[in-house]
Amino acid sequence: MNTIKKKLLIIAHRPSPNTESMATAILDGAEHESVNGVSAQLRSPFTCVAEDVLASDAVILFTTENFGYMSGALKDFFERIYYPCLDDEKRNSAKPYSLVIRAGLDGTGTKNAIGNITKGLTWKEVQPLTLCHGEYQPEFIEQCRTLGQTMAASLEAGII
Ligand SMILES: Cc1cc2nc3c(=O)[nH]c(=O)nc-3n(C[C@H](O)[C@H](O)[C@H](O)COP(=O)(O)O)c2cc1C
């Protein structure tokens, strides 16, 4: 029997080898063998449109912090999808999402800015922020993998 899989959209800005590895780890976690009922997709913010968001059941956002703010790529994404998503209340309202920030130093500006935008979008943050800051640590990979798996498992279980 064919079952319809829930869709987990991972929107990741990954301009460096480290961030590429982190984004891949989120996807790996989401595709963990223990989770069967979820289809995960890893995409660049530049190629995502509102319909991708509306058609998804949950979203993971991943951005670097640049100049104390989210990446230009993610900001461009939000600018393009904001009103089209709000216009489709049925598919957009309370969209479950979680956020990963890779920051050289801080991450606060990015966290606050994205929090304001997602509040306006009426999205629902379903996992605590994953903030990977400071010098690059191999532990970041495990944190990303865990988040991907947790989001996919929660989606499969119907608890988000
Ligand atoms: C133009 C530019 C601006 C940046 N601005 C910030 C910043 O304001 N705060 C911060 O914590 N990190 C900042 N960074 C560091 C990036 O967040 C970091 O390079 C990125 O997360 C990639 O990390 P990686 O070295 O592990 O690949 C900046 C990087 C670039 C290239």
C-alpha cells in the first residue's frame, strides 16, 4: 500500500565546507532509518518559493550569521514568501519550524530577526534554537543530525 509521506523542507544557506557538512547532517538525521513516513528535501533559500513552504508539513531553517543578521539568502527568501504564505492561511498558519544558526561569534541578531519574521508569519517554533557559535566544532554535526532526526520523528508521530 502506498502511504503519503509528510514533507520536511530544509532550507539551508551553506556558503562554506563546514556549513555544507552541517546541512548534510540535518538531512542525514531527517532520513534516519527509524523514520519512514517523512520525505526530506534540502534546498537553498535562493531556489525556494512560497509554494515549497505551503506544500511542506514542517520547515528547518539554517543560516549563517553575517553582519549581525541572517544571511542575505535567507532574507531574500523571507521577502519573497512572506505575503504569499500569509495569503494562504490554511496551509501556512502555525507551520512547525526549527532554526539552526552558525555564527562566528554571536547569533543573537539573527535569532531575534528570524523570530520577528516567523512570528509575523504565524509559524510555530517546535524545537529550541540550535546555535552553533564560536570556532567550528565537530559536535555541530551531531547537533544538526539530532535536530533533523527529531523533527522528522516528531512529524511522523504527528506531534508537530
Ligand atoms: C561577510 C561575513 C560577515 C560575517 N558576520 C558575522 C557576524 O556578524 N557575526 C558572527 O557571529 N559571525 C559572522 N560571520 C562568520 C560567519 O557566520 C561564519 O563564517 C559562517 O558561519 C561559516 O562558518 P565556518 O567557518 O564554520 O564555515 C561572518 C562571515 C562573513 C563571511
